[in-house]
Amino acid sequence: QVELVESGGGLVQAGGSLSLSCVASGNIFRLVAMAWYRQAPGKERELVASINAGHATDYADSVKGRFTISRITGGNTVYLYMNTLKPEDTAVYYCNVRAYISPGNWGDYWGQGTQVTVSS
């Protein structure tokens, strides 16, 4: 089993900053990538940012330049640093981990989500 625990969500004013963290634990044989997704009311879940085992990153155009994803080498914790937040960033943010739990056996694992609300 793989479990993800997210923290850091909350209510902030537009222009403010917030950081999220996600700790993955359990039977992780090899980590492939970690990512943050979000889902706003009435919208589909979208990728916000991802980081692979080699620390290559990818960002949604809407957050590029404002958000930063990072993780520590050899660790199973991923962070999302969000700056200059906008009301449109309001969503439930989900941590995702793609990992091998044994040789040849991998899957995607999800956290419960944490609410980020940005007020005008």
C-alpha cells in the first residue's frame, strides 16, 4: 500500500502565498514521479505541476512563473510553493505519486486533497 498525506491548504488573500506538502509512505519500491493536480468546481481535474525522479519539472501554463514544485533527493515528500495567488487558483489540490511497489508493478496513488481558497 501507498499512502499520501497532504497538508498546507487554507484560505489566503489574492496576491498571497501558500505552500503545500505531501508525504508518501508505504510500499514504494521505486519512485517515478510526484505531482500536484487540482480540481475547481465545475471543472475537470488538471495537472498543476509535476517532478520526476530526475527532478525535471512541468507546469501548467496558468501557474508557470508563480508556482514551484520541489522534492528532496531520495525522499518521498513533494512540495508546492504557490506565490501571487489568484482567485482562479481556488480548487482542491491533490497529490499524486507514480511509483513501483515491486519490480514491474507500478501505479498512481492519490491523496485525499486539500482545499485552497483564494479570496479577492
